[in-house]
Amino acid sequence: MFRKNWQEMQVKTVQHGRGERGPKSRVTGELVCGPETVSEEELAKNRADMWAGVLEYPLTAGYYDQRTADLSKVSVPLLSAANWGGQGLHPRGNFEGFMRAASKDKWLEAHGGSHWAPFYTDYGVKLQKRFFDFFLKGENNGWDKQPKVLLQVRHPGEKFVDRAENEWPLARTQWTHFYLDPKNKRLSPTPVNADQTIAYETMGDGVSFSTPPMEQDTEITGPSALKLFVSSATTNADIFAVLGVYDPQGKEVVFQGALDPHTPVAQGWLRASHRKLDPKLSLPYRPYHTHDEDQPLKPGEVYELDVEIWPTCIVVPKGYRVVLTVRGKDYVYAGEAATLSNMKNPMRGCGPFEHDDPTDRPPAIFDTQVTLHFGAKRPAALLLPVIPSK
């Protein structure tokens, strides 16, 4: 729904041709939408219906391929700035762009806080000016000695600690499997051997699996991946994977996201009929789906799914727990919803990036029951990037 609402609120309102019907710049007094004023009918003819395009082209072939950058041809110097809380917005492009661009001169920065603040505060402006001054003005300001990766390492309470790294993902990452234990609802270091199942209603709260309280402060920084074995009562299912952190009293610790002030640690999504993987781009910690073929499910049949969970960073304090929730709809923050003047929907944990359009998610298919399957031949597991303390 984001694309539909975004066009209504942030494209139509400033479309070239609104002229006198549009706003004026408070700085120059000039018309923001250009000097020409045309009819509403002409404005409609001059713009594409973005949401109709999304619905009409559910696969990548053709439509999206033409609009997707070939990162192997990107050779200019780049500085990619990612937001830990931007789930559903830009971070995947930030990290993928940094990893796959052909540029020899490339840097990655990852921060917390809102979508806009880092670009206009002293921290963000200083970083950008150093980059541009070096490459565009030829200033010898030491940028060539800048570490390739700069992270704001996140802690509960909106605390961030700057740390320089040399690569992404971090070379010292201890990729750790946490196996889903349906009987105890645990994330366990050992897989389940006996065949078991657990079912949930997709319009409910799903099912959660928790680690024991951490025995020491534990850093999780990087991309994550979730392997599931599922069956659906219908021909499809949407999987929403949510990583959360809970304090010793059982209260979820949420964070200021790019737009929503109450975001979980990380999220990932996958439509089961889009489960096909790209063997060339997929990595153990970052499954990559082709989205070039629709593969409907046979009701009741079990399918293996690999769910990409976007990169995150959190130092989980001693005594806190990491919780994975598998559900059939968007994450919802338990507290009061927030609002933004240029966004239509109340923000309940996912900002404006919600998956609730009935045309895209017809209830006859997606309001269903999904069953998770476990056993020696079905090792359902969460792969987390645990960073050892130095």
C-alpha cells in the first residue's frame, strides 16, 4: 500500500503542472510545481498509475528488469548510507549496492534514528562534505584513508556507538543457527529430531520462539536468514518474520525507525509462491529470490522456504531475550500508533510500509491457516550474525 499512498500524498501534490494550485517556496516565492498550470485531466494523463503497475506486474520479468540498475556497471565512487530502522524502505538497496557495485572506491555507513535527520545534522553533513570534497574538489582531506565501513552500533535506549570496520558483512561474524523448537517455543542450539508441527491463523498473532535470557551482552550485526518448512490450507501464504528484543520483565524493546518511532529489531517478508532462489546471488546468510515465476502451493503440501531478513544491528544486554515471530500479517506495535502529516495511515510499527491491500492479498487465499513443520529432515532454523566481543 505504500506505493499507492505515496503517489497520492507525495507525487500528485507536487506534480509539475499544478502551478498556481500548488505550493510556493518560502525561500524564493516561486511556484514549487513549475510555472505552468494545467487541468486535472491533463495532470492525470501526464503521470503513470504506480499502484496499478505494481498490481499488473507481480513478477520481475520485463517491467522491473527495465527499471533495475545493473550494479556490475556502477564504477563511480559511492558512499551508501543505511538506516537500521528503515525496514521496508532503503536499507536493502544500501547494503546490496555497497556489496555488489563494481566501484573500487566505495564506503558504507549505517546509522539509527529517523530517515531525514542524519543527512541534515552536523554528523551527516560533515561525512558527506568530506566525501564530495575529496572526489569532486580534489581536496586532500584524508578521505582515502577512511575505513570502508562505519557503523553506529545500536544499544537499547537509542544509544549508538561509532565503530569502524573494513568490510560487510563483518569478517569475524560467527554465523549461528538457532533451531525452532515448537514444543517449548524456543530458539535452540540443537535441531529438533522428532517430527512435529505447529499451526497458526494468518490473521492472528502468529507463533513466537525465544532464546533463553542472554548470559552476556551479545551483539547481532548483519543480515539474517530464516529457513522454514510450511504448508498452507490454500494455494499461497505470506510469511512475515519479525525479530524482537525483550527485557527481563518481558517488555519489547522498540526503536526509532526511519519513519515509525516504534520499530522492532528486524523484519523479513516472503510470499510462498515466490520462493524460487537465484543460485548465483543467494548466500547462506542472504537468500536472493528471483521473483520471475509464480509457483502456487498445493494445499496441505510441505514446501521449503528461505526468508531474507534485512540487515540489523543490536547489542542485546545480559538477561534480555531475542524473539522470532512468524506470522501472516504485518508486525503491530502493542502501544499507541503514531502519525506523520505526509503519510495516510497510522504508523503501528511498520510505518507506511504495510501489506494490507485486498487486491494484492485476497482474503480467500491469505486469510488462512499455515502449518510449520519440524523434524530431522526439516531443520527449521534462524541464522543470526553474532559478533564476538573483542
